[in-house]
Amino acid sequence: MHDQKHFSDISSKVHRLELIYEQLSRNYPTFDQTDDPWMTNGLSSTPFRCLVSVCLSTMTITPRAVKACVPLFERVSNFEELLALDDEALRTIIKPVAHYNRKTTNLKIMCQQILQDFGGRIPDTHQDLMKLQGVGRKVADIMMNFIFHEDTIAVDTHVLRVLNRLDIVHTSVAEAAADQINGITPAHYKRHAHEWLIQHGMQACTARRPRCGACCISELCSYR
Ligand code: SF4
């Protein structure tokens, strides 16, 4: 009896999630169709740029990440050049991002790891990506989705907030939410789910004042 109820809860949640994705996909473009400064400034235009940008963007809003990445990518275009860049010069260039001191150290160690342990190539599994200095679950998930085209939903602060408000997950731990949402999202929505959820979190379901009155999925949400 208990198992049947559990199954029915999961299946109704999956059904509601399908309806949510259907609405989001109608209301938001995929990242490659947006004029988001991340895309227009080519922050993910090569695997090297993508990994470095995503690492620099943690705890940082996009405009600040762009402000650091654009001049950085005018100076360096691969891991050898980044490793060769003087620490002080790197620190100065990436100053717009949060924790730029720690990120300077992490980037240098990450370059050494990629060059020495992975033959100069970015590892293509979650497990190996997370061996890199400064790379956690979210960065690894984004790399697997953006660069290695694995259908994985990365959970950042926006996605986590939206999923909790929608009553799809009940956790403040991003890794736990990532496990749950990846487990119940239908395969055909996984490729772009992160992109829709993050846009919804930034444009409608904002942290301080969600715009529930104008929300395209308000009928599927009990948070008010
Ligand atoms: S109804 Fe409000 S809380 Fe729910 S998803 Fe929309 S904006 Fe977020």
C-alpha cells in the first residue's frame, strides 16, 4: 500500500514536471538563441573558454563574469597560455569575480592537472572533471551538458530556488536536488531543462520578489 502511494506521488510529480517543461519550453529560448551576454561574448565558444568561464562564474553574476572573461580570453586561448600567465596579471584581470584570489590559485592548479594528468584535454566524465581543482558538481554537470552533450541538468542557485518553490524538490543542497531532478526528468526534456529553469529563475521566479502574477507556470505552482 505504502509503495503504491509512493509510486502515485512520483508519477503525479513527473506528470506535473512534464507540464512545467512544456510551458517553459514555449516561453524561453534555448541558450544558443538568446542574446545573453554569456553567449554574445563567446564565453562557451570553446571547451577551454567554457571551463574557465564556468569556474570563474561561481558565486558571481553574469555581467561580472563577462567583465573578467572577455579581457582574459584576449590574452589566453588555451591551458598552456593560462598557466604561463603571471599570477598577479591573472589576479588583476579576474578581479571582477568573487573570490578572485582563490580562483587564481585554483585555475593555475587546474591547468597543471589538465596538462600533466589528462594529456592537455579536458576530462569527459563527471568523476574526472571533479578531480580538477575548483570543479564541483555544478561545474561538472554544466561541462557534461554544454561541451560533452550529455543530457544532464545542472543545479545552480536559481534552479534550486525554482524547483523548491515548485515543490518538485525539498532540499537546500544543490547536489541532492541535482540527483532528484535528473532522476525524474523525462529524457526528451533533459538537454535544455537547465537553460529554461535558470532563465525562469532570473526573469520571473526571482529570489526576493517572484513575479507570480505574470508567471507562465503559476497554475502548476502552489507557492504564493
Ligand atoms: S508562481 Fe511564483 S513561485 Fe511559482 S514558479 Fe511562478 S514565479 Fe515562481
